Amino acid sequence: MEAIITGDIVNSENYQASEWLEILKNYFSELGESPSDWEIYRGDEFQLRVPLENALEVAIHIKALLKSTKGLDVRMGIGIGEVTFVGVGVSESNGPAYRLSGRSFEALKEKKINLTIATGDKSYDRTLNLVIKLALDFIDDWSPVSAEIVAMALDNPSASQQEVAERLNIQQSAVSQRQKRARLDLVQELLRYYTETIKEIAS
């Protein structure tokens, strides 16, 4: 089983591609090779294949990176399942994971939410999507400063508040305040819940 993330950039037409494209490419390059593991196409759409246990963290990391630029956001559908055909590029591959990701992504505008997941199991999907929807209530409202602090925490999970403060050239107390405003503790709790649930699904 693998995870496929299909997404597009919200409000990309109001920005130069240079303001977000390299950020996205650099992060995707850390996750795998293009075009076999990820592709950006039609200007502002993308698809990537990631290990299923990392899928939600990757999606939230993408969101944090893009929301670090004021006004930008991202929509993503995560599909979890088998990959039955591997093409030259990730967008040419196929299987239940791709179909679930595509359907999830297509339903986002209708549901008026920015992130959803499909595992093929309605019971798991209902619970996971409810938890994600509740989390989006604050994640969608991240300021660029809050998004930046979350992206840094996901980039360097073992970094202390003091180390983050030195990197940002601010006080440690300011780092603590930013992490609280971003609800970083809840993000981390959500990711732990997702990891536990995925283990159940995959077993």
C-alpha cells in the first residue's frame, strides 16, 4: 500500500510562480525523484507518491510551506491503497491509491474543504476526515508566521525552542507563543493519531 497526494495551489493566479514553485520543488525533491515520485503540471497542480505512514505529515508540511506566503493555500486529496501500474511519471501510474486520491481531490471544491483522505474503508474514512476537518478549523487560519513555525517544526522535529529562536533571531518566548498560536501540539497529536490508525489499516 502507498499514499498518493493530488493537489493544486489556491490563489496561484495572484502570485508569480517564482514565489512558490521553488519552495515546492525543493521540498518534493527531499521526498523522491521527479517524475517517478512527483510531478508538477498544468502550472499549479501536483501529484506525489509517499509512504502511507507519512502522507498526512507531508500534506500538512506542504500546507505550512505554502501558507508561509500570505494569501497562498493548497487543496489536497490523499488516496491510500495499492499501486498496480507504475508509469514513467507518477501522473501516468495507476491503481486504487491513484483513483481514491483523484476522487478525493475532485470532491474538495464541492465539500468546501482543503484536505481529505480516502482509504477505501468507509469507517476509517469517516473518522479520519472528521478529525482532519476539525483540525482544518485552525490550520486554514494559520498566519504566515504560524505556518512558518509549523514548517520548521516538521523540518526539524528534534530542534529545541532555543535553536528555533536562534535561527529566526527572536526570543525563545516568542517561539513558544508562535507554536501555541499555530496549535503545534494539536498538529503533532493529529499526526500521532494518523500513524496509529494507518498501522491498523495496513495490518
